[in-house]
Amino acid sequence: MMKETVLSRSVRLMFSGSLVAAGLLSAPAMAQQGDQQIQRVEITGSAIKRIAAEGALPVQSLSKAQIEQTGATTVADLVATLPSMQGFVTSSASVNGSGGGVQTASVHAIGTSYTLVLLNGRRIAPYSSGSAVNLASIPLSAVERVEILTDGASALYGSDAIAGVVNFILKKNSQDANIELTYNRPSKGSAGATSNVAISKGFGDYEANGFNVMLSYSHDTQSELNASDRPFSAPGGVHPYSEGGKNYSLYMLSSNSIPGNVAVKDGSKTLASFNPGLINSGSCGAPNTFKVGNRCLFNYGATVELLPELKRDGFFVNANVKINDNLKFFAEGLYSKFTSTARYAPPAQPLSLDINSALFKANVVPALVKLGVDPAKVKTATMNLRLVDAGGRTDGWETNAKHLALGLEGTHFGWDWTTAYVHSENKAIDNAVAGYTSGDKLDALMKAGTYNPFIVPTAETKAALASAVLHQELDVTTSKIDVLNLRGSREIFQAGGGAAMLALGADMSTQKYIDEPAPIAMGPNSLQPNWTDTNVGGGTGSLPVDSSRKNWGAFAELVVPVMKGLEVTGDLRYDSYDAVKNKKNFDSAGNLIAPATQGDSASKATYKLSAAWRPVDNLLVRASYGTGFKAPILTDVTKPVVNGGSSGFHPCPITSGPLLKLCNGNAEYGLLDGGNALSGAGGLKPETSKQATIGFRVEPVKNVSIGFDLWDVKINDQIRKLPENEVFNNPAKYMGLFSSYYDPIQKENVLVASLTPFNLASSHYQGIDWDHTFGLNTGMGKFTFNWTGTYMLKANQQALATDPVEGSVGRFDSYNDVVFRLITKGTVTWKQSDALTHSLTAVYKSGYHDMPLTEDDGAIVALNSDGSIGDYVGLKRDVKSYTVWDWQTRWKFNKNFTITGGIKNLFNTEPPFSQRIAGGGNQLGYDGRYTDPLGRQFYLVGSYKF
């Protein structure tokens, strides 16, 4: 035990980071007199056990009370409330936006893969082959506090901690029983409502009984929210709006429609592109379809979910056993099952059409005659279908997370030490719930005349197609890590300002990633040469993955109080990574060959220097400079070349040559995806970074705390696949990436672009974080104002060394992302009495330049004076700023029973309109990654402790 002085306690409270919950870390707490007995603790970003004030790190600390004040119901919701967080994956991205049921964290918009997430200071299994963790697997009810380090920490934690660290500290050493019930409901209806029940119980007093066991269970649900549930999203891809005094409409429609469209060719030349149902009947007839020329186009954006249905069950156990006064055994286990059921538009698929079939003769030939096209000249035909009868494509993304940590913690020979073994795994399953369709069964139904895709859907056509709809697993991935670590710290000598402290540590780990696609997700390949079925509306051409890698690292940290008020810290770490072992090794033709060790082994030394200077009691000045690195993820090396799905809509990039015949005008084209298994000069090497911070904390008067931090991060040799838009918008530059690929679903050759990772890119991020707290005691109670924020100065990326630098701050960039110039949060808290506390919170996000669209994008039309559709046009515009106000009242009846009620989005502010057509999920009319579509919500939380 150590004495905490008034000075160290004051600095500790200043140093607590963002002070997110106004008033809970206010200045009066700093003014308490007298010494207190506190334990040495290990704070995020340091391996030395000490009083939390003694470092020079920009750590934001959220207590349980602060977490509750945010009104967050999930860990992902909590992360989204922090101004320092940008660029994370939201649940809306699972709606056909590559989210895959995942929700992540990202410090300073630097990226999910550069933000290390820890559980009780230890690594947790990622959701894929890298390091990014699915926050949905962590139950918020089990979290006691959160520490966010907004500075690079590779010199302590190794790879991946370039942007910062988010450390979730779970409950422990409690004897109470707690029951907590939460219900959150939008004012516009039950769609999107959430509920939670959490139960926990502790057994044994660690000091009195020599042990403590903590058990916790929680169940969370959120109902789906559909585009039709909100006026700003209900129009989907046909969304009128005004800009600069002129009227336009988003006109983002798909050629994959119902009834199906057809394109016929005489070999290489397109003879006609039309909708047989429209030509034969005079109208499109089906819901969400629009007549454009001789075709029917489908408004897919009107059929999607804004938020998927979510369910989570989480179990947590923590045990501590006192072996003796100097030695403790600890164990912690977490099991979580999370399901995200995401639905988007019905299956959309181009398919080849047999010109000798009855289907062609009965539906297409009469239309050709009406159009004046000689059917005898037709050599090939392709139909663009939208299988509305199959229902919306619905993925049941199921994540099963298991985490076990066993260890010893003790004090011997002057060392505070701990050793632990961690086994953590994450199993993700993609289940086809609805919409996806068997290609073989669909083909058989059409050949038999049972199903006709060229007529308007009815109950009969839905019944006819039902037997072809898939209800099965599509893919199963398993990610595992096993870690053994040992670390210790102690005082080693007396310096001018006090005892210098040293920490030493080492860790060894093994990471394994397995991907087991279902046969229908693979399609015909060398593993199943006689397989014929494909997933219409989904991907095909997947291949299994079984990769692993071992690595070890060692570090040292030295803290020296050079003189009174000046402390200098140095960190040094060395990491060694093996090359990747690939048990499922495929050649470029997709044939399984002998297992191999691929890529390069790598080693890296990183360091960090930091200093904290306290010239007077109420001022802290701090600075740091360090280096970091990030190892290539497993699949960057070993992923076989597979079908990467469809691109967005692009003009055909080919103007001449043999590939020209594969052009379909402004359309979706194919993508090939794979790893880089090369060694040597052509192989992947670790990304490297340099980061620096300088800041201060000052308390000029009682009840006032002001803090600023300027930070800077530069990353080189970033592993990147060229952005899809970059490749298609600059075809001459990337012509070598385009090729012909036989698509087993379409049963014909299609134009594809290959996207392979290399150490191509660099980036530079810079910004200012601040946190201020102002307190005022009155006869009505205590008022506290807390103001936090992040102002981005730079978010620059360079795809290639020869390319110009692209700035992303305040604009929709070529990577389809936005970095907000300013995100700020202010909270006024009124502590009316010990029992009653009220708070009002405002969160502001600055506006930005919207996704620029050109006439060739075919996404915006000018509206004529009579409201009719005009020509396709290009448009540059700005998205408005977004401010949301929240209210909360907390009533503590007694020490055991508390009720909290609140209103989120008090003024029911709708998300600002955006014309973006890429990035995130399939929602249109706004950007679901940066705004909340739920609108005003009322919530109630009841907590009882006994």
C-alpha cells in the first residue's frame, strides 16, 4: 500500500483523460485534504504498478458511473459516444456493407486495425485474421471501467497499437448481487427498440475469506429498423432534394430488377437492352420498380434495413484466490453469443439465358419482335434478375466468443509481478436465413416453367420459388490466440525526484485463423469438381483457409523522476514474427497444393520516450515521441485468389481489345480478392509508424480543469489493396489489373479487377484533443460542465508513392470514408441532491463535402419544372452538421435501488441528407455510419443491489 499525496491525487484526477461524465471527476474532489491509502495500479499504456497520476500518457478513463451517464446499452454504443473515436465499423455496415455482424473501435479515424482492444489488459481474439476485435462480443453490463489510450503503444504492447489502446476492465472483487433492467424505445414506434437484463453476484471477501468469485450474465436484444420506418430513408434510391436553388433527385436504381431485364447480343455487339415484361405489358408493374427507357430499374434502397436485429447473451466469471499475503491466483472467463440478423435487397444477379429455352421464346422473343429486332440474329442473352419472391437477402451473423485467462500475481524480492496464460477464440458463422437462392434449383424451376422471372411477383410465384431458397450455413471462420506472458516492475534506484522504477516483460503467442466456406459458397472448384450449385445473390468461388503464425516479444520500461516535478519515461520493445504457415495452400488456378510457409519472417524494435513536468501543483505539461509497427495479418499473406463479389456501378473501363466484349456500360463488374504470398522484395513487410504528443492539464482555480493534447501519427509502408474507385476511375493506370473470369453463377465470362495487397500506402494524421471541466456549487445543488472534443488537422493518405496526397478531413474521400473536422461533446450535470442528478448532453459533428458524383455515375437526375425526371447530372454538395441532445435523470432511492430515465435525441433530429452511393451499408439518403436513424428515444434503467 502507498500514501497518495494531495499533489499526486490532484494530478491523477487531472490525468484521468476526457472526464466524460461531467462532475464525476470534478475539481472539488481534487481539493480534499489529507492522505489516503491507495493501491499501486497498472494503468493502460504502462507496465509499472504505481499511482495512476505518475505517467505522461493521454489516457481517457470512464468509470461505471460515467458509462451509465452516457445512456449506452452496448460496448459499441459507448465507444461511439467518444469524440476521439472515428472510422469504426457500425452495425449498419452489416446490411451488405462488409460489416459481417462486426462492431469495432477506431482511435482518431486512423483505423480499426490500428486500435488495440484489450480485456483486463490482455489481448482478446480478433474476429478475423488480424487484430481487430468485435466489440459486440463484450457485454457492457460486465464492464467496470474503460481506459482509452489515445497515443501509440507498440513499445509496450507490440503490433497493432499504432493509433491507441482501448482496455475494458471487467468487474471483480464484489460480494453484492445486482439486477439491472433496461428498456429503450424510439418515439416513432417499437422498431429499433432495445432491452437488456443483467444479473451478477459475488461470493467471498478476498481479504477476509481469501477468495472472491464474481458471476455475471446478461441478455440484450434490439429489434430491426427498416428503411420504410423513417421518412429520410423510405424513398431509398429515388430521393428528391434541392441544392443551390435547383431541384434534383437521387436516382440510384439497379438494372437487376423484377420483372427481369434482358440484354441480347449478336456476338460482340449489344442488339437491345430491355425489359420483356415492360415491352409486352406496357408497365413494370412490380413495387419499387421504375421505367427508364425500355427497362425496369429496381429501387433497392427502399427495401433494406437501417439497423439489423441484434441479440446477445454474455456470461462472465472472475475468481481471485489468496494463496498468501504475497501471492494471488486469478482466473477469468468470458463466453458471449452475439447474433446480427441483417436484411437487404432481394437477390440481384445477372444470369445467362438459353436462347433456345421455352422461357426465352415465350417472353423475350415477342418483345424482340415489338422492338424490331430479328430474333434470329441473337447469339447470346443475359437476364438481370431481382428475385423478390425469395425475400430480402438475410444473413444471420452469429459470433461465439470464448476467453479464458489464468495467472498468478505476486510481490517477491521487491518485484510486483504477474504471469498469465490466455486462450481466446472467436467463431463467426454466416447463416443464410432468407433470400439467397440455389442456382441449380432456380434453373430447374425456370426450365420446368414452374417459375417465371419475367412477370410481376404474386403469392403463387413466391410459393413456386420457395423450394430454391437457401436455409443453411454459408461460412464458418475461427480465430484463436494463445498467449503466455510474464512482466514485473520494481524500484531500482533513487533519482533526484524520487525512486526510479523499472518494468521488464516478455510474451509468446500463437495466432490461428481458419475459414471453412460451405460447398455452395465455394461452387465448382478443384476440391469438388462435380459440384454444380451456386448461391444466387451471394458470393461464390470461396476457398478454405488454415493459417497460423507464432511470435514473441520482450520489453523494458524505465521511469525516472529526474527532479522534483519532472519525470521521464523510456520504453523499448523487440518483436519477432515467424513467416505464416499455410495448411490450405492453393495455386493461382485454385488447385490445392502442398502446405507451405509463406511470406517473410520479420523482427522490429520500437521505442517511446515521454515526459511529465509539473512546474507548479496545478499544472502538468507532458510530451511523448515513439515508433510503432503493425505486422501483416495472416490472410494478407495466405488468402487464395477468390471471387471478391461485385463492384459498385462504374462505366466500363475497357475501350479496346479482347475484353471490350465483356463491357455492359455503367454496371457492376467483378472483383478478385487474394493475398500476397511472396517472399523477399515482393513480399509484405511490417507497417511502421512515428507518433508524438504534447499537451497540458491546468487547474487555474478551484473547480476548473483545462486540458489540451496535440497529437501526430505518421504511418509508412501501409498494406493496402487499391481502392475499387481508384482502379475503375483510372483504367489506363491500372489496365493490368483487369481480366476475364468465368463466373459459375452467371455461367459466362465476366470482366473483373484483381485487388492484391502490397506495401503501397502512407498516411499522416494530426489533431487536437481537449477536455475541460468547470464546477459551481450553489444553493440549488452542484453544477458541472464538461466539454470534450477532437479537432482533426490532418487525415492524409497516399495510395502510391507517386500519387498526390489525398486529404480526408471534412470530405468524402476515394476510400468512401469521411473524417470529421470536429466532433465535440458537452455535458451539464446538476447534482440536485445525493439522491437526484440530472444531465443534459450535446454531441456535435461538423458538416463535410458529400460524395461527389458525376453524370457518368448515373445516380442523380435533374428534375424538370413539372417534377418529371430530366437528364443524369453530376453534383458536388455539402452535408450539414449534425447535433444531438440527450437528457438523463438519475434517482437514487437508497443505497440499493436506483432508477435512471432519459431521452436520447431530445429534439428528434434527423440525419442530414447525403447523396453517397458507396461506403458502409446499402442504406441511401443518409450515411448510417455517422448518424443515428432511431430519432428520439426514451429509456428507463432500474438497478437493484442486495
